[in-house]
Amino acid sequence: MANLQSVKGTQDFLPDRYRLFLHISDVARKIASNFAYEEIAVPIFEYTEVFKRSLGDTSDIVNKEMYTFEDRKGRSITLRPEFTAPIVRSIISNGIQTFPLRLFSTGPLFRYERPQRGRYRQFHQVNFENIGSKGPMADAELISLADHFLKKLGIVDVTLEINSLGDNVTRSKYTEKLVEYFSKFENDLSDDSKIRLNKNPLRILDSKDLGDRKLIEGAPLISNFLTKESKAFFDLITSYIDGLNIPYKLNPSLVRGLDYYTDIVFEFTTDKLGAQGTVLAGGRYDNLIKQMGGADIPAVGFGAGIERLMELFEGNIVIPRSVSIFVLSEGCFACGLKLSDQIRLNNIRAEIDVTNNLNKSMKKALDNNAKFIIFIGDDEVKNNVYKIKDLDSRSEDTLDINQLMRKILSYGF
């Protein structure tokens, strides 16, 4: 038989690792609830046009990273590489007209790129979108949400970087200057950036090519081209962030990798993940919904990769306390099953163990963070009593079923 392996860029979450995965998802869901975000689920795949219309045909995702295929009727289908476009598609196709919406989502995404630390071809994100809120308070509140989320996970060694991409007028003027600047170095640009120079010069600023990066250092800064309105909008956001005591760094080269962003963009970054230093990122995208065929509705959002957060997590995930039931002989199986069922009906974690080796069973119980061990042997079944051991106090009692359940319930699992 062939040596079966997982597909490159994918991973198995075994119980210990998946416990951490679920913890991060649960914290995100709790933060979403605290900020009055409602959870939404969208399909794992969409018509390819959903992403081409939203992400831009000069983005690396569209050009290099999408998993795209034809279905049996010849329709082009793409596994979702990000959440925002499918959520916007959902709003449009479902005819939603009541705004603002605060939406939280989580699940797998797919991008064909070189696997490395914290980056996979099938990966997972938590995602937050505030759709329909135009004022700068929405942007500041979303950054506050992101800050709450990371702090709740105990991830504090990060830096918030922010920039403004301005409005349409800003970008039009800035694009002219970028073309003027990069045209002087066209022969030195990477092949991708040569294409971007004609299609979307702003994308050059997001290039990872080392030669491009050197040229980018001398490029004009978008902050010098902000309209009065865009600068005022950005200044209000930063003043609100200051008021929340969230430290940040202005990064005039920050553009993000997708075409739909306007005004503020932001990232929480770290130096603990090597080249892939972005932990959480997002920004405002006021033009996207109209661009995709919907109404002219403003929006701001961010996404965070769960795998990268797992790399940064330094705490311990505690297994919930439980009750272990040691069944000592075959004649006690029915009694053990009935007791475990009664315990579980009270929403208490219980594990039944057919015990041939007490030492091994005891180790397993300790590994599973058991609070109590209940021993059921022939004598216990005959006398309708149970021997229970408290693993914290090391005390033992022999109790009838009513006394036993009162003792277990009194712990407050």
C-alpha cells in the first residue's frame, strides 16, 4: 500500500492542537458577542467572478493563488481565498437593505502559495465586518475590537501599523505620481510590477521582490496627496485610537494586498513569525459593494489567521474537569453505562473506562483532568453503592446513587 500523506500545505489538527484552535475560535466568538457582532456563514466556494470583481485582476491572489476549477457544466468555481467578497456577495444576492450590519465569520480559506510557518494552502481565519457605518468611530471601534481580541489571547508582543490610502481623488492624483516615478525604473522592476505599472501602480507598493522593495523606498508617499477630507477622516481615527490608549505606528508604505481598500488600512504585526509578520489586518472598503453591483454602502473590516495566532499563543489550554468511571468487570458494564449517562445528562464530562490495568487507567484519568474517579465492581453492583475518589483531596467515599450525584453536582463543573 502506498505511503499516504496529506496534501502539501494542509494539516491535521490532532486533539491537543485542535483544542487550541477551538480556544482561539471561541475567544473570537466571545469578542464578537461583546461588540454586538452576529455570526454569518457563507459557502466555501463561489463563482470565480465574485473574486475577480472584488480583488482586482492585478492582485497576487487572483493572478497566482486562487484554487479555480470548472464544474460539470463548465462554470468557473473558486475556493474562497478570503471572506469579505463572499459576505458582500451574500448581502447583495439576499437583498439585504437594513444597515449597519456587524458580521462575524470563521472557517477555512484556500490559497496556492508556498507553505511556511503560520501559512498554509488551506488555512483558517476569523473575520469581522462592519457594513454600513461611514464615520471614523466605526474604524476606531474595529481596531479596538482587534486589540481586545489579541489581548484576550495573551498576544501582546505586536505592533499596530496604520496608513491612509485616501479617497478616490487622492488615489487618482497619487497614481499619476507613482506612474511618473516607477516609469523611470521600468527596466529594473520585476515582471509582475511591470504589469502593475500599466494596470494598477498602487499594487507595486505591495511587492515582495527585493529589487522592487529598494525602488519603493524612494517612491512618493500617499500621505502627501491626501485630500482635506481624507486627512481629516484619518486624523479623527488616530485621535480616537489615542483616546483608547492603543499604541500604533504610522506606516506610509502600508497598502494591503487587495484592491478594494480605501482610507484607513491597518495591520497588527510581529517579529516572531519570520517573514510572515502580519498577525491581523484589514481596513475600510467603501467602494466594494457598489463595485460588485450593490448599493453605495461604506464598510470596514479585518481578518486574522488562526494558524498564525496559534504560533503566537503562549498560554495553556486547560481540559475541562471530568468524571472517570472505572468498570472493573464485564458484569458491571450496564451499571457503568447507566451511571455515565446520568452524569452526562447534567452536562458533566464523563469517560467510562473498562479497567484491566489500574495504573494505566489512573494515568489516563489524570491526563484527562478528572476531578473524580468512580469505581464500579461486582461488590458495588451487588450492594447498589459506588466508591468515589476525589483526585484533588485524595479522599474516598462509598455512596449510594443519590449521595453520589449530590457530591458530583456540588463541585460545580
